[in-house]
Amino acid sequence: MRHRRSGDVALTFPIGPAHPRGRLLRAILATGIALGLSAVPMACAQIAGDGGAWAKAQSRAPVPLAPVPSFAPLVQKVLPAVVNVSVLRKAGTTVDRDDEEGGDPDDDFAASPLSQLLRRFLEQQRSPPATSRRVTLGSGFFIDPTGYIVTSHHVVAKAAQITVIFYDNTQQVARIVGHDAVTDLALLKVEMDRPVPHVAWGDSDTARIGDWVLAVGNPFGLGGTVSSGIVSARSRDIQSGPYDDFLQIDAAINRGNSGGPTFDLNGDVVGVTTAIYTPTGGSVGIAFAVPANLAKPIIDELRARGRIRRGWLGLQLQEVTRELATGLALPRPEGALVTDIAEGSPGARAGFRQGDVVLSFDGHAIRQMRELPLLVAKSPPGQKVRITAWRKGREITLKSVVEEMPDDSSSPADERDTERDRLAAQTASVLGLTLRPLTPELGHRFGIPEKIKGLLVLSVAEDSPFADLGIARGDVIVAINQQSVATPEDVAAQLEAAVARKAGAVLLLINRLGVSRFAALPIDQGSGL
């Protein structure tokens, strides 16, 4: 038996070469090989023929592809009208859109013996010496060629000096024409000897969920930056004030974008960027803008009068739930439930009673409670209005005259005021760390698990020793030296005790977004602490 190999395949011939049947087999194989070889030129010719056709096809002009849409023409149109806003503030001033009600640091804590000792130690270690002022950054945009700039109230609040940086990097000092904390809007003015590029207001009521928008601003102080996205939702209430009616967008918005414009594809301003939702401190695709149709009349009034006059009825309101609607014999859970009426107010003179449900205001149906404060605030003082209300199972009509909101009444009172005042009274500063007892409401706002207890960090001064540990706004101080803390006084007491016993460091247990970690604040014995 003979074996031959072709590649990895063994061929076995059981018949010897001299055998007649072996000769026959070899003849058959030879014929097949000859036929196969003769087919090669034919196959090659066929391939050559197909290749020629392929070559001819390739020689034809390529099919043009549709151009990819670009925001570049829109950006070139609007970018020169957007400015960076640089605000110089005195040291210790803390203004934050998410916690404006926190108030200023408590002077008693700032002047405590412990604070003086540790601050003296910090100043000895710092190089260069601590500055008495700090700079914060925001955005804005020109609305006319004479130099009026729209920005956010929280960007320029408590400013010692405001500098506007133009698209061409020239700078100009600006003054505040007026500002409105309730809607977080402000109007600035720079004196110009030439017309400036500007943009126009759009119609935010026509902005649809899913429409493209373009946000321009100064994130992290990087300068003119453009991001795109869509309108994610309308009429968002983020519990920041009585007139919440935000556009929600998913364009990348970060710190420094506040006060910048949100454009539609026509290059018109449909919103003013004011806030973001972020559990991390950076953009997560949830940003909020004051709609243009709410912002424009506010800015116009600031330009004309320097302040805002709002309509007022003096009603305290509550949302109508399904259960309340059943109890009130109301067919549907809609309208605004009156829970109290200010004495001597327009609402009192109009005959409102506790338990009335406002169903319409001057011809506008009230579906949700928060719609009524917006409509009343927009009404000019002196305007006569007809109001439909539900009382004891039937509709009634009341007539009232809208008055100007008193200076000491910023809005119809709501159930949060008492709790907010109580919490503000417990807010204090220890060594540049502004602290407040953590509550379920604050925990929900900052994304902190319910099981976490301690003190919420509202702000950290730049010259605070805690800043070097990486402690930031939104962190929770759970314990100091393995002792739980519930008030700013507890923190001060633990720090004083550590200094008194000349400990080498203070051990802190910090929780950030549900994750706990320890940090050590060193105390240098050579500094006399």
C-alpha cells in the first residue's frame, strides 16, 4: 500500500502501479487533470471580463452624498452677541442658585476663639497671603446694540465689580440696571461708543418637546462654548420659587453657563440658562432655562423701572389632589385650593374663603395650582379680573382688583416658609464651612440616601482648611473623631476638643452621594494650636 500527501490529506492507493487496473486508474486521473488545466484559462478569462466591468464601474463619477447638517452658520450668527461675565465679590460672600435661602455665615461662629486659632494657622501656611476677594464667572448676552446685557441674578448678586468680556476678548465694566431674585434674572449695561452684536427674543411658547436648541456660555471659565441638544420637557417646576415654569434641555450645561442664552434654530433666544440638576457637580443632561416669554417682560420692566412690580391677591394656595377633590365634591382634581387669605388683601375684599378652589382667572383655566401665581404676578396692578371658583359643590364668580405686591410679601405664602426660616436659623459657618442640619427635603434635593444623618455642607470658602481636604458643597459630615454631629455647634465643640488635647489631626467621616470616607484635618503643633 502506498501513501501520498496533498496538503494535510493522505491519498491511499491499494493497487500497485504495475497492475492493469492501476494503469486504468492513472489514465482516468491524468484525463481529469488535463480537463482541469484546460478550464483555468477559461476561468481566468471570465474573471478578466468581470474585472473589466468592475473597472468600468469604478471609473464612473461617484454618487454624491447628502451633506451633514451643521450648526456652524447659526453659531457664527449668534456667538458674537454672547459675553462672559466676571464678578468680583468680597471674601466670604456665598451666592448659589440652589440654596439662596441659606443666608450669610453666622458671625458668632466666624469670630469664635477656635476659628481665630485655626484661621491664624491657615494664614501662616498659605503662600501667597489670602486675598480679600474672590471671582465668580457666568454668562450673558446682548439684547440691543446699545449695550444692554441679560444674565442671571445669582451671577451678579452681591457683586463688588462686574466685568464683561466680549467675543473679541475686549473687556468693559458693567453696572446693574435691575435684578429679580424670584425669576433669577438681571439686566446689565455697558457704555459703548459703537453698536454691539445682539440677538432677539424668540417665542418660547412655540418650542416643542424634541425641538433642537443651542446653548452658548462660559462653562468653567473656558470662554465662548457651544453645546447642542433638544427641549426635553416644558413647564418644569423645580421648587426654586413660586413662578417656576422652566424649559428643560439636555444640552451640556455646566458651572459658568448661568445667564447664557438658549437659541432655537432661527437664532432667537427661547430661554435663559439658570440651573442644572447634577448629583456629580457636572452636566448630566438635565438643565433648566427661564422661557423667553417669561423673561422678556421681566427684562423690559427692569429696563424701564429698575425693579419689578407684580400683581397680588393675597391668597395662600395648595395643590388639589384626587383625595381633596373627592372631599370637595369637585369633579376633577384641578384648580388652586385657597388655604388662607391675607387680612385686608384684594382677595379678602373680593370675598374669598378658605376652601374655595380657583378654576379660572380672567378667562384662563387653572389646571394646576402653580399656574395661578404666574397669572396673578403678570397682571398689572389696578387690573380688574373675573375669577371662577368652586365653593360647596358649585361654581361661583368673584370680582377683584389686582394690587401691587407689597415689598414685605414676595409671594403668596406657602407651607415651606416656616420650615425654611427654621433651617436658616440653624445654618452656621465654622472655619469657612457653611453647615446646615440634613433634612429629608435637603437629602432629596442633593441625592443623599435617607439613612445618612449629619450636617450638609452648603459652601466651602476658598481659604477654609476643609477646602484642602476636597470637601465640597453637597457633602455630609457624619462624624468627627468618631462622634456623631447634628448641629454646627457639635462640629465646633469637637474641633475645640481636638485642639485642647493637642491631637495631631481631626478625623472626619464624610458621606458623598451615599459613599462614606474618612478624612484627616492635620493640626500643626508648631503653630500654637
